[in-house]
Amino acid sequence: MIIVENLHKSFGDTHVLKGINTTFEQGKTNLIIGQSGSGKTVFLKCLLGLFEPEEGQICYNGQYYSELSIKERRNLRQEMGMVFQGSALFDSMTVEGNVMFPLDMFTKQSRSEMQDRVDFVLKRVNLIDAHKKYPSEISGGMKKRVAIARAIVMNPKYLFCDEPNSGLDPKTAILIDNLIQEITQEYDITTVVNTHDMNSVMEIGEKIIFLKDGFKEWEGTNKEIFKTDNKAVTDFVYSSELFKKVRQMYIEERN
């Protein structure tokens, strides 16, 4: 679980995050949504420890980040897995090499132990025969699955995903969403997904934080988002034709 208390972050005279309070629940897919410039990326980087807020606290399973020593912060970061927007795979490494990289860098496991772990996570993301392929030889959806495998190879307590469906076709995007949710529940991870994909909201939005101009404008579930009268949320959500149709279906069912 991650608890955020009165979080503020500025860059010069630009106040980006303005007193955010929320909780990201363990074993659930927690989504951050909002328009470009709403503060989503800065918020995610604060959660990762890449940016330090001027005010407020972030608590990870009872540990306040601001109170940790440098060594303790380093240990906490090793409990975090990250799926980057563009997958961020090393082009010169095979799929196997990309997934093994964190183990090689941060553990003292033997080669056979690392290989067993890599084999396990690649099988978990349904990539059984891709070990020796390079990123240039696999599809966008496969790259995302490699990125997820690399993110979970260290058995993280926290999984962060930045626009995991970016550049994917709708069918593949749903597969990636489902995989993230399955892994979250299976390993009881606290997962935070930064997304603008309304399909993701519908599919895996167990907890949704909506940001506007640096404020937390609304929070709830993917079921509750259809019921809200918050104009900022409805203007954002129902700009999608798909959501307009789902909203209409919801209204018709109630009537």
C-alpha cells in the first residue's frame, strides 16, 4: 500500500502538484488519469522517488520516504518494478538479457538461479520461445510483455506502469491490461498505472485517481466513474465515443 499525504511539487514558479491526498491499494490496479499537463507524470515520478516533493509525505507500507536513509531508499527502489512508455529495452541485448539485467545488477544470484528466474517470468508473460530474439525482431505487444517480465523479475512490492498501452492496437492493449491485472492480483503487488486509455479504465480501473491542474479532482472505481456528476471528470471521460455509449447503456439500465 502507498499512502500519499498533502503532496506538493513545484518547478520554479510552476506549482505542478497541489496538495494531493490518496491511497494506492495493495493487490489492486490503481490508475492515474487526466489531461496532458494535469500532473500525472510528475506524480508518478514522485512515487518512484525520482522527484522529491517540497511538502507532503509518501508512505510505502509504513515507511515514510523522507525519513529513510540513502541505503534504505536504495533498498526501497529495488522493491519497485517499472514499465516504461516505450518499453525501454536495450536494443543490443536479447529478450533474455533484458530481463536478466536487473538480477545481474542488483543481486548476487548464481547464473543458474538468474536463468531459472528469467525462464519463470518469461513463461508467466507468455513468452516461451523468445529468449534469444532481439527487440527489433519482436512485435510491440511482445516488447511490452518483455518490459513487464523485466519489471517483475525482482519480485517487486510495487509496480509502476507509464502508458503501458501506448502504440498498441486495441486487442493487444486489452491483453496487456489483463496481464498487468493478473500479475497484480497473483503476487499481491501495489500497482500504479499512468494512462489516458479509457479502455484501461473500463477493463482494470479498480481504483482511479483523476488529476486536473495538479489537484486530485476525483477518485473512485471504474463502476463509480459512470455515476459521477463531476463535470471535469465527465468532460474528460466522455470525450471518448466508447464511453458515451457505455454511459448511455448505464442510464438506460437504470431507467
